[in-house]
Amino acid sequence: MATTRNGKLLILFSSLQLALHSYYIISSRDPRIFLPGTIAFFHDLTILLLIYLINISVLSILRRNISAVDLIDKLFSILFIIAGAFLSAYPSLTREFLNYPVNLFEGDSGAASMLITEYLGISAFLVPGAALLAGIIITLHKKRITLPAKIVLPVVVIVFIISALSLRQASPQPLIYSIQNSLEMMMKNETRVVPSLVHSTKSTEMKIKTLEFPPKEMVEYDNILMIVLEGVTSADFEEEFTQINDGFFESNRTNIIHYNNYFATNLDSYTSLISMLTGVQVPYRAYADAESYSRVNEAPNLAMDMINRGYKNLFISTYQYQPFVPVSQNWSDIIDMLGINSDGEWLALGNNKMESATEDKAAIPYITDYIMKNEKVFLMAELVYGHSPEWRAKTGITQLRYYDSYLTEIKNKLDLAGELSKTLFVVVSDHGNRSLSASASNYRVPLFVYSPECQGGTNNDFLSHLELPEMIYHYSGAAEHPKARDEIFVVGSTEKWIFGKISSNGDYAFILDSRGTVVNRSGDISPAKIQKQFQEYLNSFNYKWGNMKK
């Protein structure tokens, strides 16, 4: 076997990955992490061993050319160091990746920039930085380590066999998963059926419906609370939340209007929240394209109108870092984790910038106090429990049971304060499972309205986030109930550009923009028609609210 300076890099980064995966598996205190964490480690070893084997193979071929051998060995040293630093960034994010797997090759610069600047933060680069530095130091040390073939080959065989057997399912290792996913799409050999969307500067004007404010004197409730659940589908809601014995839904059924045919417009939270407040469809992925649509926050919206009606507006979320607040200029107050004194009473977690949060119940005293101090309150609470599966791992409480307890506690506190009869609860989920952008069931989300003054029942109309402002006005006594829709456009999550249409009769089609292929379809909806209509709407949206030149 050829001699290479990179044997010590193989040992370094293999040992580092073993230590990182072991530490995360143990510190997570979640037995469900053990198997995927172990498989991810073997897949890391596979990548490192492949680099090493290719390295020594090339050196064996060029062994008579001393200068070429030295150059190739140096190039592979650089490759080793880059690969080792890259791999070291992943183990602490195992749980998040399992919850939301991403094909690295399907992303773009916008999504990557968001991930680095707004999600991971500087702390996520400490381990890769240390790995990079360690690799450089070891490389500068001239002494070589020769790994005997009788040791390397058995290790290679064992690692490759374990890795091959575990590839029957999606890999928990980001790079291997991305290769798997890309090969799967290539093997389908699907031909482009529609052109890609064009973010043209030649945008055209088309009338886009915006929120119309009803007469000021007609809103009946002093308190309107929009409680936004995190990533809950209607299927899960109906299976668990509505069935909890003596739970919020069961105990208040006679005063709850439940919408069972209600749909999210987007699978990202930020764009969903904007649609809930403005009634405007945002035709973009949220975090990859935020600057492209940010001006829609200036559109007529609920918060703007409530201020004009004399309400104090509060946006509250227990995230530590919340840069994506919808219609941010129209809130009287914005409170996040840093504004909440938990005194160690409440669970706080998060190993990266965007997941750091205190549990939602920590905000309840602030909500009730805000209501008591102000004559009229309009509030949007964006809940965090369940955004990461770490919440359940730490507490043992399912997401919907936590929400049940949360809502019950707020209701009881308002009742004791004499505010319940003057309060309208609007409980809605922002979206479903973000990793399944082409599944229609992930856009059907729960919505129910509750007040002691409401006459309970079920609404079967095909409605969406775009109608939510009108519904709130309706239950406040200020407007008629919105009419059912025939169809809605939907936009997938930031990972990749998927858009589509869902019809009231259950037909749907989803298009992957980068390839122009239909990734899921039911019924006879025309993909070409969807693409044409969506492009027209995109052009019109850009004309009215885009940041592009007109």
C-alpha cells in the first residue's frame, strides 16, 4: 500500500466523528437517536475511507513520479481537511436533520445564506473551525503514519458492508442522503413538462385582492387571541387533540367552531403568518427569498386595522432569536425569549441560533398581564413547542397534549380575571410537515374559533389562510363569513422550490421548479395551466410588492 501523509488525517477525523456522535447520542438522552446516530457515523467513515483509498490508489499509479506524488498528496490533504471540517458540523444537528432532511444539491445560495446567517449562527462553526485547525496542524507535521493493509482492508470491508446494508432506507447523513435523493430523481428519468418560473423585472399589473377593513364600531370582542400552533396537520389534530378526555376541545365543544377543510398556503412559518394577517398569497419560499417579498408586510393587515380601532397589539414568541416577525411595523409590542423572565422555572433548549427557545407556557403570565393592563388587545402568539423534536425528548409530552394544556391554562387565567367572555380565541396551525412539500395532506391544517359566546359546530367549506382575516371579522360581528374557495395555490418550504394547486374537489398537482417535473398529482389538473397561472400571479405580486425594478 502506498505511503501517504493522510493516514493521520484519517485517524484524526474518524476519531473526531466517533467522539462527536457519541457525545450527542449520550447528551440527547433520547434512545431514538442511537441508531440513526450510529449509522451516520458509519456513513461518515465511508466518506473518509473512500477519500483515503482513492488517495493511495492515485499515489500507487504515480509512484515513480516523485513531484506528482507530493502534489497529489497535498491536494488530498486539503480535501481531507475540508471533508473533516464539513462532517464535524453535522452530529449536533442529527435530530433536526432527521426531522427535516434536506438535499444539499437542491438548495441555492439564498437558502444556504439563510441557513448560515439566520439558523446556525456563529456557534455552529466552532467545532468545524477546531477540526479545520487540527487538520492543518497535523498536516504541517511532516511525520507520516503508514496504515498497514492488513488493518485498513478489514476495516474498509466491515464499514462498507454496514453502510451498504443501512442504505435500504434514507441515510441520516446529509451528504449520503443528498446523493441518494439525487440518484432517485435521476433514475425516474422524468422529462420537463413546464418551464421554470421566471423572476422577471418585466412584471405586470393584475388586481390582487387585499384586505378591506369593515366599519370600526362593529368589532364586539375586547381581546382577540390568534394562537398559532407549530407544524400541525389536521389529521394529527383530529386523531389526538380532539380526542383528549376532559381536554380543551372536548370540554368546550359546544362553543367551538371547527374548520375541517382549511388549508395553509405555504409550508414555511413566516410566509404563512403574513398570509394570515394580510390575506395575500406570498408566492415565494420564505427564508430563501425574504427580500423578494418583504414589502407585502406593508399591505393592509389585521394588526394595522386593530391599532386604528384602539387595540394594543402584541406579537409574542418564546424564541430567543426571531428575525421573521410578520407586519413588524404594526405591533405595539414584540416580545421574545429575551423579554421573558423564566427564572429557571421553564424548560429552555436549543443547540443553534434559531432553535433556542423557552417553552411556550413561560409567556402565559405576560399574555394575561398584557390583557389586564390594556382595554383592548389583539395578539398573535407563535408557539415553538414541537418545532424541534427535542421538546418531546426532554419532556415526554406530545406536541398536541402540550398545546391542550397551554390553551386550558390561558382560558382558566382569563376566566379568573373576568376576561374570558370578552375574548375570542382563534387557534390555527401555520403549516404541516415541512419536509413533505408535495403532499396535499400537509397543507390541510387545523383551525378552530372559541368563545363562550360562540355557537359550536363544524364548517366544511374549502378555505385557507387567505380567508382568515375575514373569518376573524365575521366572528367579531363586523363582516359576513367568507365564501368557500374553488382552489388555492400552495408553496413548499425553503429547501426546494415546489409549488402547486389544490382544488376543492380534492384534485392537486405539485411541480418541482428546478426540473419542471410533476412530483405528485391526483385528478386531471393541468400542470401547464398551474405553471402559467402561478407565473402570472408571481409577475403581478412582483409588480405590487416585489423589490425588483418595474
